[in-house]
Amino acid sequence: MKVFVSSPAGVRVYCEVHEGQSWTVFLARHHQSTQENFTRSWQDYKKGFGDPEGEHWLGNENLHTLTGGETRYRLRVEATNLQGEQRYGEWRVFRVAPEDNRYRLTVEQYSSSSTLGDGLNYHNGQSFTTVDRDHDTNPSINCAVHHGGGGWWWRWGWRWGWVCGDVNPTGPLHLSDLHQDPWEVMSWVSFTPGDGRWVKLSSLTMMVIKS
């Protein structure tokens, strides 16, 4: 079930209701008649963009306002691969720092009951990077550009090859198994826990709730 409410930041947000609990969605990706462009500037990712009823990013400033205080928030991710298989993952701690700390990510305490692999552990503690603000750990490569243009908490390193992370939630939506390297489009490493392959996704939702 979906509902629309006003967040503490005064922003209209989309919520998913699971078992009577209302989760605030901050990233929604799926096929629609006109796909949202996620190759965006720092300011766009700061403010948020897209339609709460469709593909959207809630905004880093809103994420900090929501999660950066004393109240603890947890994260839920729901993902679907190109074959229609659905999986979910939960993390008991999710927090986004203020802009003067480059919206640094804290994501910890992965739930062992999750059916989606812990692709976020490698990104824990990283600063946010966009195509025009490079805050990743490689001084010569902008990871947002390297992974198709989407803003994210990128970290350069050896992960089954030299890449910037284990997930690419804001990469272009590509619904074919052909031609495109999976790390350049919306994808997730270890879609099945323990399996280190990159898997392309057809939909993805990331949401938070008070612990």
C-alpha cells in the first residue's frame, strides 16, 4: 500500500506500508513512460528531483534532516532483477551527515533475515559524489561518471575488478541482458547473498523508518 505524507522537512514524500508500518521512500526506480534522468548535479541531489509518484530521489538535505538527529533510522531495500525475482534487505542503522560533511553515509547492522545481499557494507562511511563534485576515494577517476552518471556514496577499490562499489542504484535503467556492462547501469552485487556477481535490476526502492 502507498500513501503520501509531509516529511519533517515539509516535503511531500511517498511511503510504503509494510505490516502496518509506514516507510519513507527516498529512492524509487522502475520502468515508466519517460525515465527520470539520474545524471544530475550536486545541487539536484541535494534538493531532490523526480515525481514522488514515479522515479525520484528525495534529496540529500531531506535525508540528513530526516536521519541525522538523535532518532535512529533503519533502511529497507527492495530489488527486482530482470527475470522478475524480488528480494529485500534491511539494515538497522542508516544515517546521512550534513552537507559540510559531504552527506557522509552510515549504514550498518545488516539483518541476517535479508534475502538481498549486503551490497552496502562497502559504501559505509563514504562521502557523496556526483558528476560535478568528486568525493570518492580515487583522485583520478570520478566514480559517478565511471558508473553511468548517477550520484552515490562511491568508493574506489578492487571488487571483482576495479570498480567504485558493490551497488549502482542510480545508474541508467537498462532492461536488457545484452551489451551494457552491469556496473554501468542500475545493478546490485550479491543480489543473492554470497554471490559476488553484478546483477542488473528492473526496479529498486530504498526506504527508511524510525527504529
